[in-house]
Amino acid sequence: MIKTLASQIKEYKTSSIKSAVYVGIEVIMEVLIPYFMADLVDSGIAQGNMNVIVKVGLYMVIAALISLIAGALSGKHASIASAGLAKNLRKAEFKNIQDFAFSDIDSYSTGGLITRMTTDITNIQNAYMAIIRACVRSPMMLICALFMAFQVNSELAFVFVFAIVFLGIVLFFVCTKVHPKFMKMFKKIDNLNSSVQENITGIRVVKSFVREDFEREKFTHASDEVFRLQKQAEKILILNTPAMQFTMYCAILLISWFGAHLIVSDSMTTGELLSMFTYTNNILMSLMMMSMMIVMITMSIASCQRVADVINHQSSLTSPENGLTQVKNGSIDFNHVYFNYGEVEEGYVLKDFDLHIPSGSTLGVLGATGSSKSSFVQLIPRLYDVIAGNIKVGGVDVREYDLKTLRDNVAMVLQKNVLFSGSIKENMRWGNPDASDQEIVEACQLAQADEFIQKMPDGYNTHIEQGGSNVSGGQRQRLCIARALLKKPKILILDDSTSAVDTKTDALIRQAFLEKIPDTTRIIISQRISSIQDADSILVIDDGQVVALGSHEELLSSCIQYKETYEAQQKGGDFDEQ
């Protein structure tokens, strides 16, 4: 964990070192001032020697100015270094998340990843600033002040040793008890963020079902859980301050008592006692600051572990060394494939799935909800890996391809169509960053999207809101299809991606595919038989298994499930959705 986080300091090492050096200068100047003060009292004021008063007073002023300047410079460089570390950690987290497989993302909640990139990073940033400033200043001040105290009076200085031992025991107790509480609290914050994210994303559904009160109650429960755990942690943390105050007052009383006796016995001067009081303040303030920093670092350790976990997480799907960088054609072969979302071997999502799709053909897929239609197509671009069997694209096992090459040749339009904030052109160039304006127009014409785009105020420069909230479902689907076509893939997968367009537009899209991309293998998943009945072959899938495979006419005569679905849709009029 420490190695992972330290590796992200990178270009901010110099600022970190400068901050620590300036802190050291600041501390040295501060511990010299009480030493000068003792000389000022004993040799100057007590003796009435004005020269000593002026000279030593000047030394004290210079030391104070140097301490002030060094402290300001230390704060500046500490801010730069801690903010830079936070920036690098966010970049490292985000970069690694981009390489996560679907199964990796499934293991982290969206809210959890957001918390790791916001709250946890902020905790680490604050802790790092404390480390390079307070955690350098406090121990150094403690050591220097303790050294000077022993120089003044070694017997009286032993009071500080006992104070340090007592506070060390208290801090150890606090840290060991509070860390588990913070670990649990951050998990609850993950749940809280997930609740907020889910509510905001689905706010239209919440309002349409009048579930605002339910969502408020759910959020309140999650918030109360965070409050409860934080309160438990704070109950332990509050022991720190009274223990520190008790130690400080005891030290002052003991030094006053013993110091008075030493002065009476001429073993100590008044100036030395005054300097001891100053060192008492320095030492105890250092201990207080150290205790606060230890508490802060204890909190940040939980955040450090969570952030390092994301940065170090190795994707379950990686490109092989020297992976193939060329896909021969769009043929697809499923050879006795078994698959599940996880490592369990029972209740497979796909069971002994065997299917062969020639290159350039069109495969229609029909199946009930939950029959694993989407699961089987997600294995083709290797969004997940099979548990047993293998999948071949272009006659080669998908695990032998370079992942980027494979996915560039397999374009998917998923059930949930996602558009990003930006212009239509910018969204289209997700499919091909180098696509010309003419290529974008051609792809949109092929997807039957050009007509409605031309009617928009700014045409292809029209701004799309986040998630495509300012276009209809059918328009969003057609834009996503056009974006996929810009990849010029060897395999095109439409996962129920024309459900929100009318049958006429659906037919035009399929006809355009046949005429314009005849060599591309097309897999069309649909609940409407009218969308797939012209396919070269139609797959009927149920409970993760191949039920039937054949043409429309063949399935009508040989597959009861297909025939019943067809007749029901014919009788029901196959309602169009807009």
C-alpha cells in the first residue's frame, strides 16, 4: 500500500523534500528562542546589562523572522505536494478503472468507486500534508525541545519522558480501536453514494411512481448508518484531548513545584525556569499535534487501503503477449461454452452452448426475458471470459487476440443506449476518432438517423445532454447504431437496439445493412419476430441453451416456442414503440 501511494508522488518529490527542510529550519529557530530568552533574563535583565539585552533581543528577532519565512515556504510546498499527489492518485485510479473487465466493475459498486476518487483521495491529501509538515515538525520539535530541556536541567526534563510514555499508551489504545470503525464507515459511505447516484439517475422513474418518500427514507437510513459509525469512532477519539490536557497540566504543575525548589536551593536560575516553561509548551504542543496527526493518519489508512486496492487491482481480462492484431473475418464459433457471472459452477448462465455463425451472415436471436441472450453476445468481444469451452472469431480463440483489435472489430449496441454530453459529431467519433464529416453522415444515413438530425437547429453540431436526455429513445438508439457502424466492424451486434423505433424504420435499417455492409456478420437480438424473420438463420434460446436454429419457415414448423411467439405477435398486432 505505502509503495503504491509513494510511487504517485512522482514530480512532487522536490516540493515534499523542500517542505520538510523548511519545517526543520522553522523548528530549529523556534527552539533557539527560549534558549536566548534565558540568557536575556539571566545575563541581561537580572544584571542590568543593556548591551546583552539589545544583542540577544536582536538574535531573537532574527530567529523569529527566519522561522516565519521558513514556515510560510513549508506551507506553500506542502500544499503543492499534497494537491499533486491527489491529482496523480485520481489519474492512476481512473486509468486502471478504464482497464477493468465487466466482472471487475461488477465487484465494485459505482458509489464505491466514486467515494474512492473523492472522499478517500481528500483524506489522503490532508494526511500527506500533515505528514510532510506536522509529522515532520512535531517529532523534530519534540526531540529538539527535549534536548534543549536536558541541556537546561536534566533532572527536571525527566518529567517530559513520563508524559510521553503516558500519551503513547493512550494513542495506541485510540488508534487500535478507531481504525475498524472508519473501515466500516467508508463502506457505508459507498452505500450512501450508490443510493444518491441511483436516485438521481432514475429520478424520472422515481417521480412517475411517486416514490419520493421511499427514496428519502432509504437515503435517511444510509445517512444514519454513516452517522452511527462516525459517532462510535468519535466517542473513542474524544479521549485524546482530555488525556492531552491532563498530561499538560500535570507537567506544568510538576515543573513549577520542582523548579521552585531548585531555585530556592540555587540549583536553577529564574531564566532557566522560564525557558523550561517554554520548552514545556513546545513539547506538549508537539505531543498534542502528533496525537491529532496520528488520528488523522489512522482515518486515512482506511482510505489508503481502498485507493491502493483500486490502483493495484489487476483486470481479470488482459491481452495476451504478442496477441493477434488482425481478425480474418466475421465468422463466430461457440464450442460447448459454459459461462457464469462469477466462479461458481452451479446454475450456469450458459450451458453447453454450441453455435456456428458464418462470416457475413445475419443471425436473429429470440428468447424470453432472462434467457441469456445478452450474456452470450457479450462473450464475443470478450467482455467476459468463458468458464469452459471456447469462442472463436475468424477461426481464432478470442483469448488469443489483442483486446483492442478484437473489440475494434466487434461493434455492440447494447440494450441500454448511452450517449455522452457533447455534440452529435463528438458522440459519433467515439466509433472512429478520425471519421470525416462525410463518413459520419453516411453512417447516420445507414442508421436512419440523418433525417431527424437535419431537422435539429444545429444539425450535427447539436448538443447532446448527458445520457442523451434531450433526444427520444428511438433517436438515441439510431445514433448509437450509427456510432457503432463508424467502427466498420467485421461483426455488428444489436442487442434489442431497435425496440424504440417503428417497424418501418426498423425494416429500413435492416435493408441498409444488407446493401451497404454485406460482408459484416450481423447478430440481431429482438423481441419482435418481424425484426429477425428475414435473417439467414434464427436462434431460439432459453435458459442459456440453444433450443432451435433455422430459418423463419423452418422454425414455424419445428419449434413450438417460436410458433407460439409468432402467432401471439401476429394476433396482437406487433405494437410499435416510439
